Amino acid sequence: QVQLVESGGGSVQTGGSLTLSCAASGVTYCMAWFRPAPGQEPGGVAGIHSKTTTAYAESVKGRFTISLDSASNTMFLQMTNLKPEDTGIYYCAARLGFCNGQYFTPSHFTSWGQGTQVTVAS
């Protein structure tokens, strides 16, 4: 199991940009970002497998970009054209094995970060 440390959250105006980072203590092949809705399980925002395969929630396609720097074992989420509905706590998640297409299944991941707050003001 790897340790995950997130950073990069903050407050922006509608239309602004933020980049989140998630540093892993070891090599991982499958990582993702989740954002829970109130009273619900974490919903998947974006996922990445071995730097080559990515997946995005429909609500963020064209606005968010996920990437993975294998040299530093750090995952990034570049968020542009942010909207108030993007507000929430963003958690990064990882598993040592492959994603097997399950980018947005919380139970598929074995390591979770502490979360970083993103607030988008209207």
C-alpha cells in the first residue's frame, strides 16, 4: 500500500484554473481523483492507467486533464474553466495493480489521500 499526499486546492472564481497534485510514496499503475457529493460515495472525476489510458466524468471532459509523472510518482489534475459545481473535497486514490477499466469504483482502490478542498465562487 502506498501513501498519498495531495496539494494544490484553493479558492477561485468561476472560469478560473487550479492544478491538484498527488504524490505517491511508491510506483502505482492505476490512480484516480474522486469528489464525494454530500451524503454519497465518492464520485469519480478522472482516472489514469500507466500514463497512457485516461478516463473522465462527463461533467469535466474538455476542462480537466489528468496526467502522471512516473519519475516522481506524482499525479496531476489540471482543472480549467472551473464552475461552482466543481466545488468539493478532491481525494486521490491508487492501487498497485491495473485499473481494469474500473477508474471510478471506490472499492477498487487500496490507498487514499487526505483530501484537498476546491472552492469555486460564482
